[in-house]
Amino acid sequence: MARTVRLLGVPVDLYFDAARHMGEIVREFALISFGDRSGMNEHVPAGLLALAGDLRKRYARNAEAIRSTVEEAARAGEVSVDIEFPGNETAAELTERITELLDAADEFCRSGDLLTLAAPPQMVAWRHWWRDQVVAQVREGADPVAWTPVTQQ
């Protein structure tokens, strides 16, 4: 049964930074996968590429609607925006999977074998918040909790 997932206070700039970062990782992993002499046999690139392709095919409409909402907020000069989208167990599973793969990709980035840097702590905290919100709202019927920025030390 689908629920409406509500993400409150999504930071516009961080959303675009995270989307850009994921795009960079996917492109770099795609290049690695084309190079038969790369010497890299990690499972993260293949898993992330497969997931990105699956998301483009199956969830392009929802992803585009979310992006449009954030773009409208940016044009209006808003720093944050509330987002709503349909969520079910498949959405919760995909959100968990992509978060796990991005966390693993960050480890791969930290190895020094990529040009792309690992996501900064604020971005990692934000994607974990997104995951936690989707999972809790879909599986437990939890009320949404607004994003709270992580203080840098």
C-alpha cells in the first residue's frame, strides 16, 4: 500500500550538490567499467551503475517531479522546500539500497583510486536522513521529521 512520504525542509543547495555528486560518481564508475585495463574489480561501481539505470527507467517520473519541485523553490529564492511523493516498500528498499551503495562509493572514493571526492559529512548526514524518513514513514507510518543541518566541528 502506497503512502505519501513527506520530506520537510529539504535544503535546496544540498539537494543539487548531492545530485551533482551522485552524477559525478556514476559517470566515473561508468568510465571505469568501460576500461578493461582499469584493474578495479570492486562491486560498488557495477551496483551503483545498475541501480542508477533501474532508477532512471522505473522512477524517472517521480525523480523528475522531485527535481522540479526543488528547481521551483530555487527560482523562488527559497533555501528549503517540502517534498511529497508516493512511497511503498519498493521505494523504501531502493532508498536503503542507494544509500548503502553511495556510502560504499564514498569508501571507494577515499581509496584514492577515483578523481571524485567522497561526499562531505553534511551530504552524508542528509542522505541518511532522507533514507531514514522514507523507511520510517513507509514501514512504520511515522510522522515526518524536518531536516536539521549537521554542525561542523
